Amino acid sequence: MRTKSGRIPPSSRRHAAAAATAGTVAALVLITGCGKAGDGHPPDSAQASATADASPTPSVNPSYGEQFLAEGECAAAEPGQKDVYREVPCDGPDAVAKVIYRIDTGSAVPFEATLCSENTDFAVNVPVSIAILEDKPVSGEGYACMRNLKAPHPGDPGGGGGPRIEVGDCVHSAAKSGSPVWEVACRTKGKKDGATHKVTKIIKDAFVGGFSDPCDGKADATFTENSLIDDDPLRSDRLLCADKL
């Protein structure tokens, strides 16, 4: 379901490697061969911290509320513009997605650094959309976590999108150890650059390296996910156990 702009379509891939680049927030690297959706809200503590002292974003559509793309409202893609959305009634013919969480700070890029829940299909960069719609410079912060009104749902397990790798998601991995891996839809198994492994377990705050098997012999491969802001290179925030498809 995770790599990073306002909209994350199902076909987009989140590339990663052992050393993360400035354009990515996480890297997934095959490190060993082993023996084997929600309401849209992040944890209360994260939500409270991120929204403290934030000012509401002025609405570009006052008739639909005081805040542009507030939680529960719907959006339509702006014709001729990439990753730009306008607010529309949810029962309107152009509505494509609904806001499941809205935050007034931070950015929608990179997607995996947002507070969006795992069932989020894509995120809208609010200041960018407002600037394009109102023909003015981009200013401010904030983003809207979006869920498509109809399938497909990249944020669902195995869908190939969403903000982060979760249990049930699939990745493509080359046979060579240390080669780049990325998340793809599980339905792409057997295709060129298609799914090769499925995540069965995620271990948080795990040590990397050593002789022990972090997946207890219940996974065919292990992937490590390290954040750019992680100050401990020996400890992975999220270690992924995966089975070969």
C-alpha cells in the first residue's frame, strides 16, 4: 500500500534502496533469506501533537464549509491539472474521493511521512490545490487523506499503495541480495516487475543484523525499513517478514 505526491495512483511504485535518498523517507532492502482499515484517524497522541496551535486553511469553496476539503467532504480532480483537487458535493457526478482525515500542518509529500491511516488511497496537498484553483502563490501547510469512493483502493492490503507497507502488502524484489525492492499490487504476481513477496508480519523496533532470525523461521525473506530521521542505524523501526509468492 507506500512512495509521494498529492495523488498516489495504484500503478505508482514506491522505490527504495539500502540508502534512502532525499526524495524518499524510507528504504526497503532485502537483507536475509529466512526460514518463513480503519476510520482514517491516526493515534490520538499523534493527532493531538500534529494539530496543536494549527490554524484552519481558508476554504476555496465557502458554500461547502469553513475549511477546504474538511473531513467528510469530497473532491474531484481538476481538469488539466496534475494532483489538484477541488471540493464538490459527495453525491456530485465528478466526486471521486472522500476526506477521511484532515490536518492543517505538514505536507502530503512524501506520502509515507504523513499521519494518514493505512487505508488511505492518496493524499491531497491542500496549499497546492488552493493556489492553482485561486491562481495565487502557494502558501501554508496541510493535507487531506483521501479514500476513493469506488474501487480500486490502493490503500487496502495488497492494493499496491497507501502511505506505508502493511501486513498483506506485496513487494517486488530482485533475486540479488541488496537489490532495490518496492511495493506493488499483489495481483501483479508473475508479471514483469510484479509481486514476488507478501508481507506476513511486521516487527517494530527490531535490531538489524546478528545471527538470530527476527521472523523466527516463519518467513522466506526479511526486509528492513529505516527512516531518514532514524538516529540508530542498528535498529529498524519496522522489520518486515515476507513469504515468497
